[in-house]
Amino acid sequence: MDLGIAGKWALVCGASKGLGFGCAQALVREGVNVLIVARGAEVLEAAAAQLIASGEGTTGASVQFVVADITTVEGRAAVFAIRREFDIVVTNAGGPPTGDFRDWDREAWIKAVDANMLTPIELIKATVDGMAERGFGRIINITSSAVKAPIDILGLSNGARSGLTGFVAGVARSPLAAKGVTMNNLLPGAFDTDRLKGTLQGAAQKTGKSLDAVMDARRQTIPARRFGTVEEFGAICAFLCSQQAAYINGQNVLADGGAFAGTF
Ligand code: NAP
């Protein structure tokens, strides 16, 4: 299927690896030009080279990168100094740490809200009016299945991301919707990324079990009996960015191998 977005420009945040990289790769394969962002220069540069290899020559997509912390004012300014207008924005940054809510002070909460709620809102604010003027726009926020099925030790994530989810639910239905701009949240369950491995490694150390045993036990909690791949995640993102997805707006799209045990 031709998604009809070749030649568009996408800003993909947190894209040197993991889910963000999967989204960037799927978009480049559709001929979308991408500006990718992450803090670590070396991994980001290698990711850009990989994207160029997968896209250029075949789809003609351009790949740019900027080393920046997207959760800071300076980081976002560095991005918009390179390019001001985007047709597609994929918001993403690292998730907040796990823990006990009794240990989280105001600073911990502000950091989580800044990264996982206010940063996507700032990126939306900076780009959607231009999208509306041009008659096409796609905002994809990478959030978490924890928004739908909260996990107690992920309180910072549950709270901050739910705030973003409520905000997006309102703005997606604003007059922007009649001007070709859609906003959707993409909710990952367990995907095979460094972050997931890091979390499971922590659980292994705590329990004294091997990483393999902890990973196997985790897979057994998922009806699909496996973790999702970044390619699968990227493909969903690219579809939500497509011309064909123009009537999908204000939704929370869960990708979790059936782990959420609810009818809706
Ligand atoms: P990952 O493999 O650790 O990749 C995170 C990417 O984001 C890296 O490229 C990282 O590069 C970049 N990044 C992190 N903080 C950043 C910042 N402040 N500014 C710019 N770039 C930043 O993580 P992932 O598994 O893809 O997860 C992506 C998001 O999905 C996270 O918010 C995570 O909580 C959420 N999530 C993931 C899963 C899962 O199973 N994987 C499940 C639920 C939710 P640098 O560190 O170099 O900046």
C-alpha cells in the first residue's frame, strides 16, 4: 500500500534506537524526509547512517539529525533552528523511572511531567498551526500501555502520560481536525528494546533470577507469547501518518500482543 506521504517532512524524537528509530525507519521507507533527535551523538549518527542506507537511493528521503535533549527549551530550539515546519511529528523521550510514590518529591514529578507531558505539548504547539495552514498534519505521541492499564511502580509515567492523553483528547477535536491535522497516541506494551531489557535486567538482579528466566516469564504474560518488534511499531506509526488514516483522530492505539485483557 502506498501511504501517500512521500516527500513530507517528519520530526521523530528519541529516534537513535528503539521505538523512535522504528518509526523513523518506517517513515523513511515511505519516502518521508526525517529529522531525528537524541542526546547521544554517536548512536544518533549511526542511526542516521542506517536510515540513509535504508531510504536514500530507493525512496529519495533525506535524513537529518540533531543532538539535543528534546525535554529542554534549548533542545527544542536547536531542532527548530534546523527546520521550522514539519508535516509529521512523533513525540518521544525516555520514560520516567519506576519506584514507590512515597519517594517521589516535587522535583521527580516536575521532571516526569516535563518530559512526558509538557514536551509533547510544546512540540504540538510549535507545529500544528503550520500543519493546518498547509492542510495536512500528523501528531503521533509515543506513550505507554500503562496509560490504559496502570502499573503501581510506574506512577510517574501513569500520571504524566495520562495528563498528555487528556490534553490530546481535547485538542485533537479542536478546529484543527477540519484542517487535515490528526493527533493520536500510540501505546506500546512490551517491545524488544534496550529500555525493556534494562527494566527486566533490574528485575533479574532484584530476584536473583537469570535475565533469560525473567524475559521468559514476562513473555508468558502476553497472549502473543513474545515481545513486539520495533519494525512492527514503526509500521503502525507510519500507517497512522498516512493519507489513508486521515479519519483516525484522537485515538489511543494499543499495541501489546493482546496483553490488555479488556473488551474495549
Ligand atoms: P529506548 O530503547 O531506551 O530508546 C529511547 C530513545 O530515546 C533513544 O534514542 C534515546 O537516546 C532517546 N531519548 C531518551 N531521552 C531523550 C531526550 N530527553 N531527548 C532526546 N532523545 C531522548 O526506549 P524505547 O523502549 O524505545 O521507549 C521509548 C518510549 O516508549 C519511552 O518513553 C518508554 O517509556 C516508552 N515505552 C516503551 C515500552 C517498551 O516495551 N519498549 C513500553 C511502554 C512504554 P539518548 O538516550 O541518546 O537520548
